[in-house]
Amino acid sequence: MSIGRVWLVGAGPGDPELLTLRAVRALAQADVVLVDDLVDERILAHTRPGTRVIGVGKRGGCASTPQRFIEALMLREAAAGHCVVRLKGGDPFLFGRGGEELSRLRAAGVAVEVVPGVTSGMAAATAVGVSLTHRDASPGVVFVTGHEKDGASRVDWAALARCGLTLVVYMGVANAQRIARALIDGGLAPDTPCAAVQSATRAEQRLATAPLEALAQRMTDAGIASPAILVIGETARAAALAAEAEDHAARSVAVAS
């Protein structure tokens, strides 16, 4: 039997309507789909009847399917001549380990196609009215992880504190206090606006806003948990203004009732 192929597909941040047309096409061709925990199950409606769906859950702070097992499974299914879709939340190449999988598959001679997805950092900001770049507030944006491999810390938070760019932190809920302290120690103003967005673009989306020095406590008080994105910088002020406007509108409706 001829060797199959693998698609590394980004499922987007949560809302099924943010799936790309190319991702839909890949799912429609799949014999096997290896799907992450954070992917909305409604996206699987784009598969054919009889397609095998295998959960290979990977979520920060929880028991996860070993990466080597996932890669071995993709290789096994491709060797059997199957079309395999590795379906990941967000984008495969932004904190999705897609680069590792691409290298392993190519080394084994497997044909691979990568389908970009809407990354959760962009989607979370957009969902709460934050433009990550702004001519008057931030000339750029940095995407950074708040949870590094094996607990090691290679991020120079002091350098990020001085960069003048919007910071978008993935997997930063558990270390929010440490990250805030490192940024403040590096020179970032304690009153820098911040937003924490949980489950961005989903019906259960939640938002907490606070100055940097109070962000971790505000997240705790609001019950913000993973998966969540932290947006740090002047552009995040828009999220606080939007939250205030929404709260004011809700109070007005309650009074009118």
C-alpha cells in the first residue's frame, strides 16, 4: 500500500465559524483525525461518515498524551496509506508543536501539508475590542509563552518590559503573578493596562481587566482559568473601556426593567 499523507490543521480559537475553508477541505478528505482537547467538537461535522476520530488531548496543567506517541501514531496511519489530519486548536505553528511534528514526518518521508489557523492570541484580543497594534499606542506585538518546557525560563521579561510592544502571553494563567512581577522589576509601569480572556470566541468567553500589579489577583477573583490569553500593554486599555461600557449598559437595562 502506498504511503499516505498528513495535514497539520489549525482549528482556530474555538468558534467553529472561524475555521478556514482549507481546513474544511482537509477534514473532508481525512481517513483519521487526531484531535486536541481544545477543539470544538462541532468542527468534526466536516469529516466524512466513517472517519476515525482519535482524541490526543494536550492541555496545560493536565495529563496529556505524550508527544512522541502522537507522532508515532501519525507515522503509523500514514504508513497504512491513510490521509491523516492532526487537528490543533489555534495555529499549528504558534505554540502548537507543529514544527516538531513537521520535522518528524518529513524525516520519515511522509508528505505533509500545513493549514494555518486563527491563533487564540489574535482572536482573544479581537473578541474584547483590542487592536494589538496601534499607531498611537504600540508599533508591534510579541507572542510569548508563560509556561516553558520543563519549567525552564528562557524568556527575558526585563527586555520585554522595555520593548514598548503589546505582549500577548499564552499559557500564563498559573504564572501570572510571577510574570507581572518580572515585568514590573524590568521597568514596566505597575499601572499598565492588562486583559485576561478565557475561552475566547466561545459562548463561555470571560474577561477580566486590571492594571499589571493587580492582574493576578483580579484573575483569581474573577475565576479566570485556562485556557486564557493575557494581553499586556497600552492597547489593552480598550478592553477595560469595553467592559465598563457593557457593565453600564447592563445596569441601565436592569434599571429600565
